[in-house]
Amino acid sequence: MVQKQTLGQILIQKKLISSEKIETALRIQTGSNRRLGQILIQMGLIKDEELFSALSDQHGIPIADLSSAIPREALDKLPRYLCKRYGAIPLGMEKNNVLNLAMVNPLDQAARSEIESFTGMVVKPFLAKEKAVLQAIHTSMPITFSNVLHPLIYNRTLKFASVIILALVVSLGFFAHREMQLEKYGTISGAGDLKVFSNHEMLIGVEGKGAVSLIGHGPYAKGFYSVVFKNAKELLTFVDEKKEVLTKEQYEWIQWVANKNLSLK
């Protein structure tokens, strides 16, 4: 069995680089997951086209020609999302159920297996640059409703949309509940022992368990109230006496503040 040549051996054989420079690049590659070809290009020792030619010879994989128009019947064999996922695009079809496929990484067996399973065809890989494949996908496979509603991705799209809708419903519910709470209970603020309740054009202030202040405007009386009480009981007695000059909302709110938030002792 003939042993397959390494990339370095092919580049040297093509007289594109010296063995000394290959050794230097291999030492740089040690301990990293970078490919030798990538390192050689970054070092300025070879060009993209030279690397592609060497990789094609090494693996016996032809180089894809993406300059020509791709037949629609070939493009229809794969959805756009799979092409994007695997960096691949159909080039055409041959006899005996063969699909010619341009791939950024034609050695990706998992990608080839899934595409073969999806299409029911035998994949014949062609080597292609990532930029060229992405450009071909962009120009030859625009996003359409058929892509979005494809059976394999419809469930994913539906799930995503459901999550968005649920999030919107929860958000709207939260804000609606917050608005209802503000309308009914108003706001509560304070600093240290001081706590201030505000709603319906009225303020109730209390410091610790001390005196309670009521400041506000009764719509059926002139001017503003500004009254201080020893405790919440005195406040409730006062508002019962002045109930006729308060709105129903004001009266119920003061009752809520006094009974639920203040000490009645």
C-alpha cells in the first residue's frame, strides 16, 4: 500500500518551499492545533492557490470552480442552513446518484454523512475556499420562506418563535401587573428609618414607629392637608372623620397603608 505523502512533502516536491522552512513551520506548529498550511500562509512562505493545489494532490480531491452558475436542481438538494453549517454548496449532479459538493473541509466525515443522509445521494467532495463558498451561498441561495419552513428547521424556528412570544407575554404581563400595582398601591420610598408612601396626590410619611405625617390634597376640599399624628390609629380616626372630602381611592389607599404597613399601637 502506497503511503500518502504529507503536505510538506508535496510542497517540497512542487519546489514551492524548502525542507528547512517546512521544518521551521513544523516546530512552530508543535503544541498548537493550527494546521501546517495555515502557518505557512501566515509566514508568507506560500500562497493560497499553492496550498489548495497541494491539498488537492495530497487527498486526491479536485478544486471546485465556483465562478460558473450553479444549476438550480443541484442547489435545491440542500437547504441553506445546512450549507452554512458545513461550509458547503452543491455544484451539480452526476450519473449514479452522485452529488458534486464544494466544501471548505472536504475531510469532514460527519458533514458528508449528514448531507448524504439528507439528500439520499453519494457526495463527491471538491475543495473550496471558505470565502468563495459563503459568497456562493449568499448569491445563489437567498433566504426564502421555504428555507425558514423547511421540515428539519421548522420545529427549531417554531420553538424559537414560541420562546420569543412567551417572553413578550411575560413582559407585558409583568408591566401590566406593575401598572396595576402602582395604580392601587402607589410607590414606597425612603432612607434609613424614614419611609414615604405616595399615591393619589397624597403622601404618608413615618419614621420608624414614631409620628405619622399625612400630606395631600382632597379633591372635595380646598388646599392641602399637612397633619401629624402620634400613630396610625389617630391617622385612621382622622380619615374616617374626613371621609367625605376624600375620594374612594384615597380613603382605601390610606386604610391600606395604615393597616398593612404601619404599627397601629
